Amino acid sequence: MAMTGERSSQFPRLPAADPQSLRWDRRTWTPWLPFQALTASATVVRFGWLSSDWADGPGVYRIRAVGREGLQYIGQAARVLPRLRVHLAAANRTLVGKSKAKTPRRTSGFEWRLATQLNRGARIEVSWTHATEDELLALEDRLIKEHAKVVGREPIWQNLPQTLVPSFGTKEERSQGGTQAIPAPD
């Protein structure tokens, strides 16, 4: 998959102020990668300039929907790439037909939104920057506030409440139309 470069900003400001810039907050961010590409272990090798510290070390990540203003989500992790893969796996389990649960279950609002957007074919991309474990929470909080200052709101998937994911029933119930998926929230 090809890397996606920096987009033309909707923000008439310095790149350091644009939440989608590769130099946001005067930090060095990875290029934007398709979220689904994170399942391939070759992703980090393919983009060889990513050191193992960047891939498996602590950092802050940001998620965008291509063509939309601002960011969808900002998060932090002691090990960025494994955390992003956990998000993707949870989103995949949430998609219609992937859940084998017979009763509804709860999932984070973020993972529900990620799942519904991926299911709709939205181009969701991720980028991250290295940070020390001591600065993770403070940096994440500061970037969320900076995003709100520049864009006028927090990232749209930030702080979503848990969502009740419907039961998709048994294979027979699904084939007979006995269960329906809950429409994705807007």
C-alpha cells in the first residue's frame, strides 16, 4: 500500500498548527498509513525508516478520515503498533457478521465508530510520534486541547461512551433475517 503524504491543509496556519501535518506540534510524525495496513507485520519493515523504538515503543497516535477536517481520535500507548493492532482487531470483531456473540456486548464508542467507518469503506489512516513513557498522558492531553483550539472541537471520536453492539444471532437467524444490525451513529 502506498504511503499517503501530507494533505493540503484547510488551516491557513503554519504546519506546526495543523493537526494533520507531519510536523504538527513541531514533532516528527510517521507518514499517514492506511489503518488496515497495520495487520501486516511487514508494514514496519516496508517503511524501513521506522525504527523498532517507533513501532514498538511509547508514543502518541492520531487517526484521521481522509477528506475530513481535523482528526478523529488521539491516543497514547506504551507500545504504539501493538495497541493500534488491538484497536483494529476489536473493530473487526465488531463488524456485522464477524461477531458470534449470542447476546449484545459492550465496546468502546471509538472502536464502534472505527468499525462502522471501515465497514462503510471510509479511508481511515493513522500516524504516530515517539514520546517517553513519562510524557505520554500529558502529551496526549495537550494535543487534544491544541486540536480543539485549532479546529474548534475535540477529535470527533474522542470520549465517546460505550456502545451496545447487537447480537447477530446464529448463522441460521442471520440468514432468515431474524436479527438486524444497529445503524451506525453519525
